[in-house]
Amino acid sequence: MKEIKLIGPFKQVLPMTGVPLKGALYDEQLLIINDAGIVINDTKIEAIGTFKDLVNQYKNAEIYELKGNHVCLPGFVDAHTHICFAGSRANEYAMRNAGKSYLEIAEVGGGIWDTVTQTRNTSKEDLARGTAKRANRHLKTGVTTIEVKSGYGLSVEEELKMLYAIKEAGNQTPVDLIPTCLAAHMLPRDYNGNAEAYLAEMSASLFPRLIEGKLTNRIDAFIEQSTFTPEQIKPYFKKANELGFDITVHADQFSTGGSETAVDFDAISADHLEASTAKEIKLLANSNVIAIALPGASLGLGCAYTPARNLLDAGASLAIASDHNPGSAPMGDLLTQAAILGAFEKLTNAEVLAGITFRAAAALKLKDRGVLKTGHLADFSLFHTDNYQEILYNQGNLKPCMVWKNGILAYNKHKA
Ligand code: NIG
Ligand code: FE
């Protein structure tokens, strides 16, 4: 028989159930279970309720008794990262803060291309190790699922190397890694041809290899005047759609066009959106595309935040992700960034927490996590406080003291 565990008592559990996928939220919509317990059966949640009731109901459970006050939230889902990379771009960050822009640095061969060069010179094994190390760092901040993009390989073999590294990293961390192919991150500087030819070659040669190797079912593209235009990306996404891939887009970061393409292709998410105007906000709100704000990129580049308030008020679904990467978003702390976005964009606790739990899970089409309920994965974090509002109030400085992943205590601050 599988082992049954009962954890508690928690001062508060916020299961994040019964909250809509789209639109603005009020904190009164959050269900709070006081003096609660969680019963785990193997990797999944068996029951949630009052600790006392559960103690009576599950007499044979092994009790994991908590001392002091704890608030429990679902494990966070970071739905957009680039944590598979080699090297550092600290020098570029210093250059940006001394006045050079991200696009100016890219034009002279820095930026993404710098990381491509360093990633190509690194073995699959080393990339896997680096990725797992970063994932384990995210775990300590309550993140139990991380989407990880390729996009620093930019040739068939180098993109495959990255995706195999991400797969291997998944065996070196308790965190679930969800891979995405971002071969359309930029036109490689060493590619002897035009954008159309590069994208045609990638879709013809790389897409079948992704299916064959079961490497990913997600295709992303960076749509931007300086990278790939909507017209260039359309045949690429059409091919991806035909082969059954899900689509996600780096959209409206500096110029618009990406979110419109995302809506046209019924993408799962449109991410960035710092440059979105009323037109794009309306388009997204009237679609099933989930908007993903990336405050880490706004902080890393020192530029505007995604218009999260306006997106929510228009009726869009909003997830929040870290975009952790060596260039535009080097911090990689989802909770801190989500709290900061909340302060600047005037988001409720409910909106911020939804953005890093079930709305983020929906942005990855994951139906077994993001809320705490029977049958879902036992992925949750414990914060040492008696009031959930303290978590965002501390703006990321109140870190979890324990993180449970798939029913296992994967991080315990007291034992770290
Ligand atoms: O999401 N915008 C494009 N791609 C990444 C940045 C990657 C990099 O700078 O290395 C982003 O911000
Ligand atoms: Fe990104």
C-alpha cells in the first residue's frame, strides 16, 4: 500500500480553487482554510480540510506535525524562462546601465548572440548541470514547475543539444521542467541566408527531430521588428500547427505585432507585452491566449512593465513569469518580481497569486497543478507566518521554509 501522510496544522491554506481563469480578481474571492491539514497519497493530494477532522478520518496516516504558524500556497509555476545557458552577461548589464540600449548591444554582436556563442561552446552535460542548479535555486523560492526554452543554439544540432540538456537536467532536480523550442529566437549571425530560409530550414529539419526525440510539444518565436516579423513567422507557425505543436510567442516587447499573431494562431500564451497598446489588450482579452507578464525583464532592462492592470480589467487572463535569462532578466526570483509588479501595477493579492499558480499552469496546459485539491499533485510551499498577506507584503523577502514536490519534502530551510 502507498504511504499516506498528513501534514499540518497550517494556520492558513489557500488552495486557489474556485477562482476564474480570466479577468480581475478580488482578495475576497480567495478561499482560506484555517487550522488546516493536507493528506498526501504518494505524489498526489488525497484530501484537504481541517486538521482535526483529518486526524480522525486518516487514523493510519503518518503525521508530519508542524510547529508554529504556517501559510500554505500551491507550488509556483514559472511559465517562461531561459535557464539553460552558459556564461554571464554582467558586462552587458553594466553597459546598459551606463547608457547603451539592449537593441544597440545586440546590433554589434552582443546580447542573445553572446550567449549563443558561449552555449555552443559548452557540453550538453555542463548545460544540464547549470540548468538543474538554477532550477534548484528556484525551488527554494517555492517554484515547483519551470518552463525552459532552448534558443541559444540556433542550428538544428545545437538546438537539439539544448533540448537534450533540459531533458537531462530534469533528472537532476525535483522540479518539473517543461521544455520549449525557441529556435526562432533570432536569425543566427553565422547563417548564410535570410530569415525566411532559416525558419524554413528549422521547421523542415528540426521539427521532425523534436517529435522523434519526444523533446517538446511547444514552439516559441520572438516576434519583433529587429528579429522576426509576423509575416516571416506565419509559415513557421503554420507548419508547427500542422504537426500538432502548441504555440507560444515572445510578443510586443519593444514593438507590436506579436500578440496579434498569437491570437491569429490561437497560441496558448503571449509573453512580454510591455509595448502592447489598447488595441492589443482588447485582442488578447477577447481571446483564449493567456498574457504573461515578465517583470524580471522590465527590471533587468529598466523599462516599462507589462500593462497588467489594463489586461486584467479588459478581461484577459494574466500569468506572471520570471523570464530568467543571462541578458534581459538575470535576477530569477519569481516571487520578488511578482510582488514588485503587483505594487507598480496595483494588482490584488489574488491576481498576483493566481498569476504564479493556476493561471501559469494553464499557460503550460498543465491540468494537474496550480491549485490544491484532491487528485492534484502534492506541490506546495510553507511560509512561516500567520497571514497570507505577509507574503507579498514582504515583497519576496519572506521565502518558503519548506517546499513539497510530488508529495516529497524537497526543500527544508531548517535542514539546508
Ligand atoms: O525573453 N526577448 C527575447 N528573449 C529573452 C532575452 C534573452 C536574452 O537576452 O538572452 C527575453 O527577454
Ligand atoms: Fe523570454
